[in-house]
Amino acid sequence: MFDELKNYINQRITYTKLEVVDAVSNIVAATAFGIIIGMFLMLVLFVSSLSIGFLLDSWLDSQGLGFLILLGFYLIVILILYLKRKAIIGFFTDQAVRMSINAIDNSDDE
């Protein structure tokens, strides 16, 4: 009886470790995917910024004025993001918690 109980406890410990590994691996995979998507979005933002800057330059017939306007736009966006930082941090915290809970729930389903 004692050996069966000991065996059961060891199996539960092993199962719990596997559940944790599964949950962590799901979180790491989702994070890696997010980073890859973020990198490509940054590349798109960079190329589109150059394109818009040169387009504004040609429309305004002024070298640099288009890029200066684009810089002003990005500074306004940065200011808005700074002012809304608590809400943005809260959003990402909520998303991280949801991802963690989903990863744990998915490991329970299997």
C-alpha cells in the first residue's frame, strides 16, 4: 500500500512537471512568434516611412521637409504612447496572463 502511494505521488509530480513544461513551451512559442511578427512589422514601418518621406519630399519640392513632417508625426505618436503608457502596459499584462492561462488550459486538455 505504501509503495503504491509513493508511486502515485511520484507519477503526479512527474505529470505536474510535464504540465509546467508544456505551459512554458506554449508561452515561449507564442512569444517567439510575436517577436518574429514584430520584426516584420518594424521592417514594413521602416520601408513605408522612407517611402512616405520621399513622397512628401516630391510633393513639397523640398529635400528634408517631408522627413521633418514624418518626424513630427512620429513624435506626436510617441507622446500619445507615453501619456497612455499605463493603459498600454495594462493591456500587455492582461494579454500575458491570458496567454499563460490558455497555455495551462491547453495542457490540461491533452
